[in-house]
Amino acid sequence: MGRPRRQACGAALAAVLASVALAGCAGGPSDAELEYLGDYAGHPHLKVTGYPTTETLGLVQQVVWRTADGSEDRLTKLTVSDGTTAERKEASAAMVRDYGKGAQGAVTADFQDDVVNRQTVVLTFHDTGQVKELHLRPDGHAGEDGWKVRL
């Protein structure tokens, strides 16, 4: 592991420990917060252009992380409910197979639209030169399931 990567991991670990210390009286961070912090510290940082919302940025980060980790099941959980479960699993497997190597390196996410009820995001995988367009939208009845991705 190179020096810049170690410094980044050290800084992220310090941030995790600081948040745990600050939240000590409140019961500490939730499991979801700890999982996010671990993912954030364990993956290259996503470069971002355009105008994401907190929700769409978080979703795209998770898509890249799950792809890099080869975590097809966790990636499937991020997909819109269109189609059958088998179709969504196949799309997730294809994403991991086709873009997994690229997702392990530097990635830029270009958020191309203003968010209203849909957003297009173009991922550029710098190590492999690949480009993948994602479509995000709220899922479920009236968007109650939050933002999801169509692979």
C-alpha cells in the first residue's frame, strides 16, 4: 500500500474514531453508519462532477463499491424493482463481470441532470477506460423505497 493510500486510510480511521468518541453518550454510530464509514475508508474516493443530491451520491458510491467488491447480491438490493428478481440479479452479475476491475480503481461519476424524479449518471472507469451510463430514480409506491439504480 502506497504512502498516499495509507495516509487516506489513516485519516478515515481517525474520522471514524472521532465520530465514535463524539457519539459515545448517544450510544455511538449505527451499524449503517459504521458500514458506510468502513466502505468509504476501504475504497478509492469517487470523483464527482455535476449536481448530485445526498441520496443519489450515496447510491452511486454504493453501486461502485459493490461492483468493485464483486458483491452481486448487495448490488441487486440497490436496483429498481422493474423486472423479475432473476433479471435484476443477472444485470448485477453483468455489472460486476464487465466493470468490476475498473471499479477497483479511480472512477468519476458525472451527474448529468438536475434531480427531479430521475437522474442520469455516467461512470468513467479510469484504469480500464470503460464508460457506463446509469439511470437513477425513486422506487416503490410514490418513491417510498428511496433512490434506486437501473443497471
